[in-house]
Amino acid sequence: MRTLYQFPISHYCEKTRWHLDHKGLDFQVDNLFPGLHRLKSKRLAGIVTLPILQDGDRIIGDSTQIALYLEQRYPERPLLPADAAQRADVLALEEQFDRLGVHVRRWLYGQIKQWDSVMHAMLKVYRPLLGLRDLMKPVLINGVQKLYGVTPQRVAKSQAELLEGLALIESRIHGDPSRYLVGEQLTLADISAAALFAPLFTPAGTPWEGVAGHDDKTQTFLDELHAHPAGQWVLRRYAEDRQRR
């Protein structure tokens, strides 16, 4: 049995779900409750973050480490090129976009004015537990803001970083949303970039579809990003390459 320990709304967990689906691997999910998840994640993998994959007797934490494990353990439908130079390029981009995912998350949390829809998306998979789920909402909001460093200065820096990330995508595809970042087929770099930037563009069928909570100014900014080649690229990767099992 293969189990993915996750938060449904996490774009890092989405990255791993995409890897597993691309490989055609069956898996079940175990949605751990935010905050309390640390009790299990520490015991399983010695870390406080998700995703964590349990594949038989193997336990792997961190989305990048899971990706590398899946490539080695399940080489069918490879996401790493055979060419050494392209392979190194893909791995470098995967790591770079993995870091940029932090800035996407922080910036988005920094834009939230109404937390109701966000909390609903984050917690709807969990049972009410005699009202404790709803009582935890203020604690979770405060915890998210502190954990991810949601301060005006850091949010502004994250906006600059995410814009640089989108510019990197556009430089790699030469402004053509139909192109891949490296070579002529989907790689780990594409999945990392598309999944980690997806919360900005809310592709259909993702956990962020329909989640609001920000103001009109933020929506105008996001609409502008949608129109850019990088925004169209993310949506195209989801439309053409995100095959769910």
C-alpha cells in the first residue's frame, strides 16, 4: 500500500500528487490536520513538513526527495532526461522553483482579507470533531501568518521573487506557452514550476479553484499575470499534462 501524507491545499503536496499520477501509481491519501500533523510527521520521517510518502516499507519526506525517489524506483514514464546536460538543467530548475514556492505561498497569504473561504478550502476534508475544527480556525490563521512570515516587508519581497520566477519561465519558453522548460517533453522542472505557481492561477480541478478572500486590487494583479505567457503556460501544463488517476 502506498500512502501520501498531505495537506490537500498545499502546492508542495500537489507537486507530489502530480508525480504519482504521471507515473500511473495508485496511492491513498491521509490528510493530516494542520499543526497536529507534526506529531505524525516527526514520527514517520523526522520532519515537520508535508508531503511524506510511504511506499511499502520506505518512507520519504520532502517533495523533491520524493520526486527523485520515484524516478529511481519507478523509471517508467521518466521525468528526467537521459542527456546529462539536460538532466542537470532540469534538476537545477526543479530546486529553484521549489524555493520559489515559498514566496508564492507567503505572497498569497499576505493578500487575504477574508479568511473564510481559505479556511473552508483548508479544513473541509476534516470531520467537525464536536466543533473543534471550527474552534481551531483563529489559531490556524495566526499560526499560518507566523509560520510563513506574513509581514508587509517579507510579502513585498516575495512578490518580487515570484515575478522573477514567472520571468524565468517566460525566458525558458521564449514566450511560447506550448513549450516545455527543458527539451521537448514534460520533466520534473515543468511539474515543479506549474504546481508551485498554480495557486496564483487556480487551474480547473485544483484545490484552489474557487478560493477567494483577497481584494479587487489583488484580483486585478492576478488577472494581469493570467494574461502573461507564464500564466498561460501554467494553465496549459494543467490542461495538457496533469492527468489525474
